[in-house]
Amino acid sequence: MIKILNIVGARPNFMKMAPIISAIRRRPDKLTQVLVHTGQHYDEAMSASFFRDLEMPPPDINLEIGSGTHAGQTAKVMLAFEPVLIAQKPDWVVVVGDVNSTLACSLVAAKLNIKVAHVEAGLRSFDRTMPEEINRILTDQLADLLLTPSADADANLLREGIAKEKIVRVGNVMIDTLFTQLEKARSSAILDRLSLSPRSFAVLTAHRPANVDDALTLRRIISAIEKVSAELPVIFPAHPRTQARLREFGIAPPPQLKIIEPLGYSDFLKLWSNARLVLTDSGGLQEETTALGIPCLTLRDNTERPITVEQGSNRVVGRSPERILAAALEVLSADSVRTARIPELWDGHAAERIIEALLKS
Ligand code: UD1
């Protein structure tokens, strides 16, 4: 029997871990699992609602770390996780994505000589000012099994000297969740609640420190969105960090930009999948919009997910108000959506391939 310790910490982890938990459950002859939540995200809207929507089992262990500086948060996860790992003695620690919890738990496991599998390995923005980029590079250096979503990720890892035998391309596990949840999301009442009809609105998300922690940058983004919102209503489910910054900087959003609380998975899926346009600085949403062919403008200077631009419906437009507006108008005036392709292995079966790779390693 192989014992797997699964790690989740922050919102973007939950939709990546849910299909892995289900796939492990389908192999009770070979696999057992324990779910550890670091507690990096702890609000109902940022954590508990995802467990419900995605029908995930409650965590077996919650480290209850909470918010903090990068060093503080990472260190607290490490200190709390080490005794858990010593007591649990798993064969594998499975980490997903690029949040502080991903790196902290990988580092603890590697030092205890416990094997680490990293799901979503190999993505690179080549921008080390992003905390996630540091987490990605270091986690990949520590991992024993690197499970990648696309060929560009394999190439990045090989370039960094990772042994070929450790890399397995499994596809995009978040898209497993997207496909599983689509039917359920149809019954979400979010459009009625916000009095919206399909394709008549845009959706905005923004929470990257580079976009929201600097008053001038945040003001410029909001001013660009103000111009977009003259064309169609923009719905903005705002991350707690962004809400705090808007208050702190005294930025009053225009009336056509509707700020709401962060949504759970089903409501948010229903919302963005019915949008005419998505504007975001999220990593995951660039991929999800590609999977459904919804036009996406990424409000960053780079992306660690270039396949969403090369094959999908994503465009990286930066933070200049003029560029954002011009790109938005282009999307809105287009008669038909630019043809987007769903990348190879984004087929809803990535979790099964992850389990196969774990069983073979
Ligand atoms: C983290 C991830 C980021 C991911 C994002 C999704 C890192 C380095 N970053 O960023 O990659 O895209 O999650 O949301 O791990 N807060 C709450 N309630 C919560 C969680 C956070 O109010 O449940 C507020 C706190 O004020 C906190 C701030 O949000 O200080 C930032 O939270 P933190 O976990 O440090 O990073 P995120 O910006 O959420």
C-alpha cells in the first residue's frame, strides 16, 4: 500500500487537488491518502466554499497558518508541517501549483527524504519579482516527480537541468475539475442574482501584488476598466487583498464596475463562462477561459502559461489603460470569437495520469 499526503493551502490549490483525491479513492487496493490544509487561506469564501462546491472531503489535518509576510507564512507552514510529516510517514507528498504552502511543504519533505510529486511543474513567467515564480523554481528543484501540463513546461525543466526521467506530462488537472463541474454550475443562480444575461457583461479579477499593492498601478487598472465599463457592465469579484487596497488607497470604482465578494467555484464558473470577455491577472483563469474558448485579456506583462496565448483565447495586454481598452474594444467588436484550440491532454483525465505516474515511480 502506498501512502500519499496531499497538500492544499490557498484557493487555486483546491480545484487542482479535488480530481487527484477522487482518482486516489478509485484505487483503494493500492493507495491511501491524508489531506493536509495549511490554512494559508481560511475565509469561508476563499476556502470552505470550495470544499463544498468541489465535494472534497474535509482536511484530515489543518495547520491553521493564516496570513503573514512571505517569510513568516512560509516558515510557519514549515514548522507546523514537520511534526505532521514525521508522524504520518507517507511514501509521497503531493503538492500542486505555486503558492507559499507548495514550497514550504516541499522543502520540509525533501529534508526528511520523503518523495515529493509536484503537479503543475515547469511553468515559468521568467519574472522573479513574482513570489509564485520563486516558489515554482524551488519546488521543481526539490521534487522527485514533476507532473507537467504542457510541452513548454517540459522544456523549461530540461533547460534547468532536471533529469528527463523525473518529468511526466500529464496535462492540466484543473481542467478535469472544470469539465466535471460544468453541469452543476448550470444550476447556479448567479446571473439572475446579478440581473445579467449571457454575453452581455465582462468579468474582472485582480489580486497580484504587482497590480494591487501599488496605488498608481491599481488606479491605472481601474481607470482602464472604467472605460471598458462604458461599453458593458463589468463584474469584479474582488479578492480580500484587493478590497483592502481599494479602501486603503481611497479608490472609488465607477458605478458600471460592480464589485462583489469572491465567489465559490460553481457561481464563478457560471459567471465567467457566460461573459463576453474576461480581464484577469490570475493564472488559472487564463487556462480555464482557454478550455472554454472565452476571450481573456491578461493584465500582466508576462504569463507562465504561454500555451493559452499560442493555442487558446488569451492575450497578454499589460497594465497600460490604452492597451487594455484597445484590446477590449477589439474583442467586443469582433463578429466571431478568435478560434481557440484546447491544448493537448487538457481532456479531463489528467488526474488518472497523475496516479499512473505515482504508481510507476
Ligand atoms: C495567494 C498565492 C497566489 C494565488 C492567490 C489566490 C502565494 C505566494 N500567493 O496569494 O499565487 O493566486 O493566493 O488567491 O502563495 N486574505 C484573507 N482571507 C483569506 C486569505 C487571504 O483575508 O482567506 C487576505 C489577507 O489580508 C492576506 C492577503 O489576503 O494578507 C493575501 O493572502 P496570501 O495568502 O498572503 O496571498 P494571496 O494574495 O491570496
